[in-house]
Amino acid sequence: MKKLLMTALAASVGTGLGLAAASAADEVTLQLKWVTQAQFAGYYAALDQGFYEEEDLDVTILPGGPDIAPPQVIAGGGADVIIEWMPAALAARERGVPLVNIAQPFKKSGMMLTCKKDTGITSPSDFPGKTLGVWFFGNEYPFLSWMAKLEIPTDGGANGVTVIKQGFNVDPLLQDQAACISTMTYNEYWQVIDAGIPASELIVFKYEDEGVATLEDGLYVLEDSLTDDVFVDTMARFVRASMKGWKWAAENADAAADIVLGYDETGAQTETHQRRMMGEINVLVDGSSGVLQESDYDRTVETLLSGGSDPVITEKPEGAWTHAVTDKAGL
């Protein structure tokens, strides 16, 4: 028996101390912006395919929801890194939550307004006098900047638009409470289609096409944490593995959607919807190495600063992004 134990000990030493090494993985908690769905497939793929494990990371992914604000979660110590849209992140930074973008997996915006053609809307010039559904909780910022650019008031009246606070559903359009609603290319738009309104009866206005697109789904950490070299190294490994996950998801779209379904503890997601979403998400990630492009950042800031009398941010942020992590990751 003693000989067997000594042999086992020697084997464990020869393989990096065996269980001791396995338990030494660095823990990382990621807070998602929304519920478990293909929007976050790259992270679930990295977890499922062992890419985080290869980087000696023990990653916990926390689903979001309508009552979860990622900036509040990380400010309260509930996460190491969060996924957030840049408008909300910069607004939070100006309010005192020092978020810093360390990587930008999403290259393009999937946000748009979806309108019924029978309301008479054929272009943004037809918005005045109409009621529009808008998401809040930080998602309203690109919309408000867009309306400011168009010089359309958002407080109602014949020359302005009436804004209703839209829940994270498509009910206002289905129930004729609004002429247009906020949708994402990969989610709510298809909910409208599935509810029985054909694409031929809809008109969409993509923020990308209107020149007011802002960056979505970036990775953010608290600024003070970046003074810790160990933390920066951990995030570099996390980002590298995550981008490997996104590449895998692009090359294995159906399998990636199935992985997401496997992690959906609510059982609310469907195979058809997740596979369709995966295809749209891959369009938004395409062209991104994970490195934030300064031109995309500048466009976002410029859009947010053009918010008229009520801009999203009041001055150009300083220190709101860094390449330190992606540089260390070799991206």
C-alpha cells in the first residue's frame, strides 16, 4: 500500500502536482448583459470546449435579466468582468462607476427600430407625431442621440415623438400601442415575425445604416483592477479564450446554439430561435479580433455627445478603454 501511495505521489509530481495544480485555476466571474442566449455563444462555447480550462481559468457565467444592471453588479463586487453596451458603460463611468473597455468582440450594432408600414412610416422623417417604443436601462442612449441628430423632440407633440418605455418584448407593436419598437436583428425582430406579422408589412431602420450605431457587447472591468498585473494577466487569458470561443461558434454555428441551449436553465429558449440568432450574431462579431478599434470608439463617443440639450455624456471620457489586455493576449 505504501509503495502504491508513493507511486501515485510521484506521478502527481511528474504531472504538475496533479490535483493541486488543477485546483489552482484562477476564478473569473462574468456577468452577462441579458439572459442565456446565442448573443453570448462565444463565452459558452469557450466554457464548453475547454478553452478557459486550457488557460487555467475557472469561469462562472452569470445570466442577466430585466432587473440586472451589469455596472451595478461589478461595482458591488459581484463580477470581475461584465458585458455591456458602450453607451451604458460610458454613462455609468461619468456617474462614478469607473468602467474600462478591455476588449470588443462585437464589431457591429444589431439595434434597430422596427415599424409597421401601415402607420405611414417610410423614413425617419415620418417619425414626428408617432409613438415609439424604446428600451431603457441604458439602452435608450443611442436612440436619444439619434433623435437629437434628427432634431426631433422626444417629449411628444406634432413635431416630436412620444416615447413609451418598452419592456423587453414586442407587445407595443403587436397591440398597436406604438408605430415602431426597439428590436435587435438577432432577437426581437424575429419575435415579431413569429407573432404573425410578415416581413413584407414591416420596415426597419438599422442604427448602422443611420450613422448612429454605437458599440455593443464589449467587455468591461473596473479601472482600479487594471493596476494589478496579476488581474491583467488573468483577463488576457480570459479574453484570448473567449475570442477562441467566438471563432469556434462562427465555424460551428448550430453546435454553438445547441451549447447555449444546454446552459439555459430556464428552458425558455428554443432550438429554432437560438440557431437563427446564432447566424445573426456571427454577422455582428465578424471582423473583430477582440481589439477595440479607436475609430469605432470615437464614433460612439461622438454620437453620445450629440444628444442635444440632454446628451448621454457631457464630455469626452478619459481612460475609458485600454489595449493592455488584448496586447497581452496577443490579439
